[in-house]
Amino acid sequence: MKKNFKIFIVSDSLGETARYVAIATISQFPEIESWDIKRFPYVNNEDILREVLKQAKDSNALVIYSIVSKELGRLAREICEEEEIEYIDLLSDIIEKLSKKFDMEPLREAGLIRRMDKSYFNRVEAIEFAVKYDDGKDPRGLLKADLVLVGISRTSKTPLSMYLANKHIKVANVPLVPEVPVPKELSSVDPKRIIGLTNSPEKLNVIRTERLKAMGLNGGASYAKLDRILEELDYSEKVMKNLKCPVINVANKAIEETAGIILDILKENNIDILKDYDL
């Protein structure tokens, strides 16, 4: 069995791509008991490259490099071949073949994939925001949000928050309960950034009854009774009127449909958060 197998990851950027390739590949050889993957990011000049490859030779390591620079990539290949260092060039062949295929010159800029991944990280950030400020957990989030959803229980506040987070929109939501004061922070939010959600009494009665049953509770509890629902709806209507925010009735609407209406409202209000409106 092969032991202490060494891999040097060399890149003029972070080297994460080469690292993932190395890990995915090495997992195909379970007979290798142990391996050591060492990453050398931002190798962007000749002196650093030579020093890293010298260490690779001294360590008898396999070198996997993802170097975008044509000159540095060529030098890495020359040194590895001269010094008999085992190597894999992840990018050069692919870039050259695509260049010929498309009859175009590549940019040869390191780190471009991270710029492309900015969309992913923005989405993750928005999702984390939605989770953190869901259901009025922390009223301070209302002042940081791109959009605030308000409504009584079972008006799709959380599902909509998560759906819109996938559009990179940071959403906080506030449950409206007659016995609980509205957070004072809400009065400082631009009404154009607030959307009220409501539902039909009959629909709420059915949804809440099923919700209680799913929780193993009595479906006849006050939470699901029609008179309680009407009380909450009356209260929420007054709050939304005071906030002067648009209101959407979500009854018989899919999450996607309601989200589309919200996006249209924001667009009409010239709210500049529609980064992924067409996604």
C-alpha cells in the first residue's frame, strides 16, 4: 500500500479548483492509506514558482498546477520536465484547445471564477439573512433588509423570504399578533420596502387546523378558530393601513406567483434590489 503520498497544488490564484480535483481523484484509490495535499496559492512570479517546484522535487511530490498565465504555465512545465518532477497541468491544454475552437484569445486573468461565483455568495448571504431575521427574531434586521414582509401566521412569510433570498434579496419578516406590539424599527423602514401579506379566513382556518394536527395538537384550538382568525385579520389590516404598504392576498397563489407580484411592485417603486429579477 502506498503511504505518505504528497501532492503540491500550485496556482496563480487560490488553487481551490486544483485542490477539489486532487481530492476527487485521490478518493478513487482507497488503497492509498494517507496523503498530504499542500496548497501554494498566488504563485504569480518566476522566483516563487521556482522555489515551490524545488520543494516539490525535494519532497518527491506530484505537482498539480492551475496557472492561467501563459508564461508561468510554460515555465512550470519546463522546470518539471527538466527536474523530472511528476506534474499535471490542469488548464493550459483546455485553454489552448478552446482558444482554437472558438478562434478567440483567452483573457489569461487569474481569479475570474471567483467573480463568477459572486452570484452564489450573494445568494448564500441573502439566505442566511432570511434565516437570521425570520419571524421577527431580531427587529434590528428590519433596518438592514432590502424588503420586509408583514402578516399574520400562515400567510407564507417564511417561504417567500427564502424564495426571494434566492433572488439575492435580503428579506426580514414580522408576524402580526394582536397581543404583541409592532417593532418600533418598522416605522423607520421605507413603506416602499414593506409588503403586507393576507389570506382568506376560510383558507387560514384549513391551513391552521392542519398545522395543529401535524404538530399532534387539538385542531379545535383557538389558533385555528374562525373568530380568532378574523380578529387577527382585522388587526393586520389596521397595521398595514398605518404602514401605508401594498398588500397581497396569497389565497390560492403559489409562492412563485406571489413572489412575482412582489418583484413587480418593487420594480414599480424603483427599489434597486432586483439583481436577479429575470433569473
